[in-house]
Amino acid sequence: MIEVTNAKVTVAKEKLKEARTRQKSYADKHRRSLEFQPGDHVFLKVSLARRVRRFGIKGKLSPRFIGPFEILDRVGEVSYRLALPPQLSHVHDVFHVSLLRGYKYHPLHVISYPLDQIRTDLSYVEEPE
């Protein structure tokens, strides 16, 4: 009886492993790996918080990304060091690739924000007037 149970457990583990492999292959078809080179420009994702005004704009029109910032170098497999302006000196300058979005630099596209009001966790709160 124990042998039958062990055989069933073994079969169940094999089926789970097959399903896991199949799901991974389906997910990998839609996944894209982002890699940047030093000197590339990227946008940095600002953390989302409901009912919070980001840079003076409330709601869905508020900016989701700030920048562009230049990539200085690659740190590890999936992290990059950015050249942040002096207003963001209190924010750590190494970010995971999931927080970055590629950008082809053009000087007319840069919009200035009050970067000195961004906290260390990349959130922004504006007091009501």
C-alpha cells in the first residue's frame, strides 16, 4: 500500500514538473529581456499611489515615469546605475531593469519637474492648497 502511494506521489510530481515547464515556455514567449548600454537614456518609473498628486497633476494624467536619465554602468545582471540630478541626491542611484523604460534621447522632449520633492522611495506627495 505504501508503494502504491509512493508511485502516485511520484507520478503527481512528474505531472507538476511538466506543467511548470509548459507554463514557463508559454510565459517566455511574451517576455522580453531589456538590456541597456552605458550612455543610453531611460525613463525611471515613479511609484503609483492612489489619490496622490504627482508633480501637481492628480489622477490618470499624472506622470508615471520621470527623466530621461543617462545610464552610467551596469550593476549585476539586472540593475543599472543612473546619472541622477542633484535634486535626487537622496535617492539611491541603482535601479532594477523593471523600473526603467528605454528612450531615444532628444533635448526637446525633456520636461522639468520639482525633483527635490521626491522621497527616497520615489513617491511624491503634494499638500492640498
